[in-house]
Amino acid sequence: MFGSRDWNSLVSCVVTTVCISSALVAPCLAKDAQMPLNLETDASLQWKDCGEVNNHTLQCSRLDVPMDHFSHSSDKTFSIPIIRMLAKNASATGDRHIFLNPGGPGASGVGFLRGSAFDLNKLIGEGFHLLSFDPRGVCGSIPKAVCYSSNSERAAAFASNLWDLKCQAGAMYTRAENKAKACEDMMGEYGKYISTPQIAADMNSILDAIGQQKMYYWGLSYGTTLGQTYAQMFPERVSRMVLDGVSNLDEWYNSFLFEESLIDTDKIFTGFIEECFKAGEVCPLRSIKGEQFKSASRLQSYIDGFLHELEEEPIPVYLNSTNYGAITRRTLVTNGIFFALYKPTTWPSFAKNLAELLNGNTTPAYNAYSESWVLKYLVDESTTFIGLNDNRKTGENAPVHGIKPVYHHISSRPEMSYLVSRCGIDAEYYPSARGSAVSTLSVEEEDLLSSLHALATKDVFLVRSQV
């Protein structure tokens, strides 16, 4: 924190709830994904101790779930890793588990609980066991959602820099079509069943396996989409839900871009600048190259000007013969600014890195926000599979010209919202080639999704607490 000013004070203002690709909220690191999982696999959930947090036992297991919950035409399965932390005042059986999902899509629930169990226990207390899992396709799931046979191939795909194609719809469409074919080759028939409705059905299977009648659930960010979907599919089983950072379900299942997630981006960026200014000299951005800024607005104008210059002239960075690259406006905005806006506890470290960059020291910002930093989190393509499958409404290819009105729309947004939208357009458009990709990675439960769309439109996704 910056001196006496508590930057957490703006947490309540942060409403830029978005889907964080690469699962930054609960990372499944590449080195972790390659480690063998010492978990039991059994339909009745044979638990095995797998760690301890603050004198609380962690237990792990696996559950095989149908590849397709909505058709029994195949006996193929996904193997889902599950973890729980035992509470001291809750029985090992019965209805005393709270299900947790950290978001994404693509975040590891197992990693989330391991990393956050201490804090979660303080918040929730000893009355409930805490339970989480890696959704199908994610991290420790078998199979895992992948479009590349190795991390080096994934890194090479990033090196091709799809973002430079953001104004070249035809080229991007072609790249996405090839990506879809690669995903199909790697995943076969499993790919089209990696979707939110299927994951919600997996949750119900886990609920059955632990012998619990009612669902207690806490979902963050995308986890609210999963929670809303579960509540509609299995309303009779919902007891209580906490939907934290609620996403727009209709937009998730129907929209080309998640526009609502950017409504307050500029406000939060301004809030970041203002809090820094109020913090005084303890905020390193107050003085750049010897210049003391006399107002938050002048500081913000200076940063905006730097971002415009960075668009025209990216800054080369050379650390050694194997570690070099560039700081571009896109990497700084998407990997630095936008992530910081999403998580205010990172504001002090971001301010320090940004100040170093503005003062001419590129190393901290490059190490923190370059593409190599992002790649260490990308060990699967579950975010892509879930996002495309959920958004599919027809089997038709998306027209190449569809990008143009979207680009014009987002380019009319305020400065930071425009930058984030524009720089992230590959994540939303890249496979819109949703067109070519969805023909391969599509869900088949169209009736279910149509029902979800209609219900979301009518705003009937209301989860009522049961006393």
C-alpha cells in the first residue's frame, strides 16, 4: 500500500468484471501442469490427504463424468480433479460443502483453493468444508483442452503476433480457421463438450458424489456465469449462492464482445491516478523525470500521451542474447494496465513499474508485462473452448466483414476502454472466426442454450436464499 492511503479503498468501485484469459486469478503454471497428479479416481470419491493449510487438512480426489451429459451415445468421460479443505465444525458427509469457482473461464479451482485456503477459511469460518475443482478441459482435467502439442508450439503461435492483424479481418479469419483445425486435431470429439452447461452438469455430479442434497456456491467473475447457469439447470438443488462480480449472462451467451465489462474502465483508471496523487510522494508516479505533477488530471494526460507515443514507437528491450523484445502499447495496456484495474491490490507494484518505464528503465515493465510473462500461465486453451462453445448459436461461419462495425463501435469508446477493446479484439474476434471455430468446437445442447438465452433476456435468473 502507499503509505497511509489504503489503495484497497477502491475495491468496491471496481466493476470491470471481465473474463481473464490465461486464468490469472488461479494460475495453473506450466511446470505444475506437467507434474503427475497423485489423486484417486473413483465414482464414489475416495478422498486422499494432499496437504495442509493452517492446521486444516486438504483432501483430493477425482471424478469421472460423462463427456456429454445431455446424450448417452458415448461412454467416454472427462476426469475432474477435486480438492477440499476440511472445516473443524462440519461433518465429513452431508450438506456442508461450499463449492468455489475462481473464474476465467480457464482458472484452476484446485490451484485457487490451495493458494487461497487460509484467507477463505477466515472469511467463511469453520461451518463449511471448502470444495473446488478444475473444470473439464482446465489444467488437471483429463483430457485437458489443448490446441498445441507442446508449450513451445504455443509460444511460437504467440510469436506470430495475431494482434497485428486486428485491422486485417481476412488474415485474422484465416489464422483462426487454422487454429480451429489444430484444436480439432488435438481434441477430437472432446472439444465440443467443453462448455459452461456441461461444467454445470459436472458440478451436479460432484454434488451427488459427495452425498450433498443442496448446492452452496461462491463464484467469482466468470464463476457467476457458471453459477447462474447451474441455478437455471438445477434450480431445485440450489440453497444459497454468492455471485461475486456478476457478469451479464445474456451478453455472455449472445454477444460478440463483452462490452459491459468496459463500461467503467476509464473511471477506474482515473481512480487509480487520483489515488496515486492523493498518496503523495509515496506514489512513484507523482514525479517523472524530475517533474512534479500538480494535479491528477495532468498526470493522467502525461500517461495518455506516453501511450500514444508507444503506439507509434514501441520501446526495444534487450536484457541478454536469449531475453529481448519490446514494450508495445498493447502489452502494456492488456498485461499491465487492464490487469491492474481488475485487481487494485496490484496498484502499488504497477505504479512502481510504470514509473520506472516512464523514467527510462524498461526492465521491470518488460519482465512484468511482456508476452513471455503471459505465456507461463498459458498451459491450455480451455478459455478458448469454453468461450466459443458457449457463444455458438448456429453452425454458420461468421462473415469476415463482421469485424468492421465492431471495430468502429469500440473505437468510439473513451480512451482506456477503446485501448483495451482494440488491443484485446483478437480474444473476442479470434475465432469469430467464431465462425470456423464453432463448427468444430460447438456444443450440441442447442435447446438448452436457447432456453438459457431466453431466460437471461427476461431477467429471471434470480437465486433466492432459502431459510
